[in-house]
Amino acid sequence: MSDITIAASANGFHKLFNELRDDFHFSKSDSASFGPFSASYAVAVHLQGGNLALNDDNTIDVTDLEIVWDTLEVQVCFTLPELVPSFCIVPDPWNGCLVGFPGIGGESICAPLDFSGLVSEITDLKATLITNYYVDPARQPGWSDLDAEVNGHPNQWRLFIDPVWVHIDPIDIPATAGNLLENAVKDAINALIPSWVPGWVKDLVWAAVGPILDFVVGLLGIVGTIEDWLSNLLGSTFDLLGALETAIADYFASENPIDLFEDPFPVLQASGGLIPVKIPIRNLTATVNSKEMVVVADVGA
Amino acid sequence: MSTTFDPYLFSQVGLDSGALTMLGAIVHSFGEAGEYRGTVRRDQDAMATFYVTVDKACAVADAKIDLAKLASPANEDGGCCRAENGPRFVVHPKGYAVFHVSGGPGGYAVNVRRADENPELKAYDSRVLQSGDIFAGVLMRPGRYTIRNELSDADAEVTVAYPVVGKVAYKPPPPQDVKCGETIAPRRIELQPVQGLNFRVDAPARIRIELLEPDDGPAPAAG
């Protein structure tokens, strides 16, 4: 039989979880080249909502936990067709070209897209509780437990929610992405063309580009919808969802305890010239059932 | 300054084989192996020198010689391997030197002679194109032009269509071949926007193309 038993109601556990959830923030940016185009992104997210259920099999289920993309900016860059395309001057006998006229132009443009404010969902997060004994690396080797407490570096028993799995839904890029991309490309081309060029030059540029969406879809090799392509680019190609799932798992499982207990545990504060009373805690474990979280431990020597 | 919107692309609407700009190039085959020394000229001024080694052992079919780079003091290597006295290009005797201009106002011609300075061998002057030379160019501005060989008084006319934004991206058709010497054939040429022109020279020529009548496209819709 354990010497110490502490229980927190499901409601209390929920409050602890909410505090932890609200402190989660994740940001990341990356860029890569994919041959005919390059892409980059910058994201920042926080978590909100979620329903927590404690189970009798010592597991925790979190459903409907939302990922709010405070920043979700994507940029796609590519090269426009040459204004004067290269052409053959001297053909070779094998149907190729021996000498060509050098093409002129072929400028790079970037189309920025901003989907900030989107919300995704963690459809499935299953976890158990784990405990971890923490020795503060700032604690000096010669310190007593009292020295460590006074200096703010005591040992701790830490209690973590350890996700067994985290599954995030694909980023739900809205169906308006096609229009946004079309407008972004149009704006980028307009910004590229100097105001002083005559009208026939502008018409030449737009004729070479043709219908913008067809041009972009062909250039980027998009099969299916633009929103699905963007969602796949971010989620799978850049593995943003994998990075986020890992960040959430690490955040709960090893970086931020849901609760912690100082060891030795202070029972009475110092007073009247007497040192504080502290009891060493050993063999701390934590479990959950459908009603509460239960922490048990022994008092050490 | 981007190349696409280099102001010279749009202000120099004509072409002159004796004063190359960004929209024109001369293709010349030396034919005989040897060492050649070239001079880049603008009007009467010598702007730069270069060397061409025409060597049977060299597999290079075309040596692209950028006259703008050669003439630019900022780019001393001229985009090539710099020899002791100037940039050197290497090409096979059956290959071609391609004299072109990558940017700026242009107006260049080249003068090339055997490096051994044998006075009996005539120098090549790009202001007088020789049989076998090709003058390639693009007329960007839509409109009607005259073509004239100033050395034979042969002439022709060319029309460049106005660009239209269609249901597919526009790509110009293959270049139009034109025979140029004592006569120019065909005499009436219809070109699509930025379609190339290849003048295949069969007698001494200096080809000058001048805008007769610009085409500014359809009038904007009223209102």
C-alpha cells in the first residue's frame, strides 16, 4: 500500500489540461525548390477547444481539439515565359537545332497566398500518463535538498500526458484558393511590368502567359484542385502536419508537465528559526479512471 | 534592370545587320582552320578585341560571342576564356560563330581577320554579310516594315501581327526563312508576334529593316 494518494477530479484534470493547451504555440518556416517552381511557407499556430475524456483503461482521449493557424502564408515562385522565345537558326540533320537565337526575358515572379485564420482539427489524440524524475541541471553537485530549494533548483517528480498517437486532419484550404492564386499571379505580373512600357508590350506579355490559371496549373503540374494541391504541398511535401504532430506530442510528453511535485516535498515552511519540514517522495505513479486522476507515491528514507 | 523590360528592346524597333542590337544576331562560319583576331566596333570606334580559334579538333558547333559583354569594361572576360590579349572562343571549321548582343543599346559590328595579318587575306566585316551568313532577328513592335539590302537595293515588306490574348498561351510559330542577296524572297512576309526571321545571305548584303506603319492593336472599347 502506498504512503501517499492524491486525487484530482476529472473536472480538475480538465482545467490543468486547458492551461497546458493554451500555452502551446508552434511556428515554422521553410522553403524548397521543385524544379519548375519553388515554394515557401511561414506558419504559427495555437490550440483551442477540445473535449477531454478520462477512461477506465487508464487512457485519455482528446477529441475536437482545434488548431488555429494564426499565420499560414504560402508563396509559390516560378519563371514566366520568355518575351522573345529562342528559335532555331541552323537546324541539325537529326531534326534538332545546331545554332539557336538566344531567348530574351523569362523573369521570375512570386505569388504570395495568405490563409491565416484557418482552423484544422486534431481528430484523434490518445494518451496515457507518465511520470518522470527531473534533476535540475543547474543544481550544484554539493547542494543539499534545502540548498536546491532555496536556490530555486529542486528535484521534481513530473507528470506528463504521453500521446500514444496524434492525428491531424489535412489542412482545409478553402475552395477560393484558385481565385486567390490567379489574383496573386496577376498582381505579380502587373508589378513586374514597368508603367512606361507601351501597350503592345503588355499585350505581348499577357498573350505569352495566356489564361493565368491554365498557365499556373500547367507549370506547377497540378492534377486535381488547387486547394488540394496546396494542402498536399504543405501537409505532405513539406511534411508540415508531421512536424506539427511531433511538436504536439513532444510538448505534452516531455516538455511541459501537466503537474509536478517537488522532491523532497515541502510539508511545513521554515519558521521561528526552524528549517522547513520536507519528505522525500519515492515511486510516484499516476493513473486515470473515468472519474479522476490518481497519483500514488511512497515516502522515502 | 531586367532583360525582359530593357528599354532598348522596345525603343529600337528596326533592325540593321551592320549595327547589331539585342534583337539581331549574325551567324558566320569561318570555314578554314586557323587563328582569327576580331574587333568589336560601334560606328568607327573599336570597342574590344577577341580571338577565335577555328580548330578541327574542337567539337563546338557554335561559339556564342556576346558583343555587349565584350564591349563592356565591367565584364572583361567577355563570357569566355581570357587569353593573353583578349577573350578567346573556339569553334569547329564547319561550326558557326554567333555574334549577338545581350543587352544595352548595341549598334555593334565585327571585323575579323586571320591573326597572322596576311594582307592578301580579306578581313570579314559584318557590315557586309557574305554568302553563307545568316542574319537572324525579331521584330517586336507590331506593324508594317520595309526590308532593304543596301548593297543590292533589293527590297521586301514584312508585317508583324498584333498579339492577342487567346484561350491558350501564345507561342510563336517557327522562324520565317528569307533568301537575301540580289533579291529578297519572299517579297511579302507575314509574321506572327515575336516570330523569328532568318535571312540566308547568298550575295553581299547589309540588311536594314525599318518601321513604316505601327500597329497599335484594336482601339480600347468605349466607356
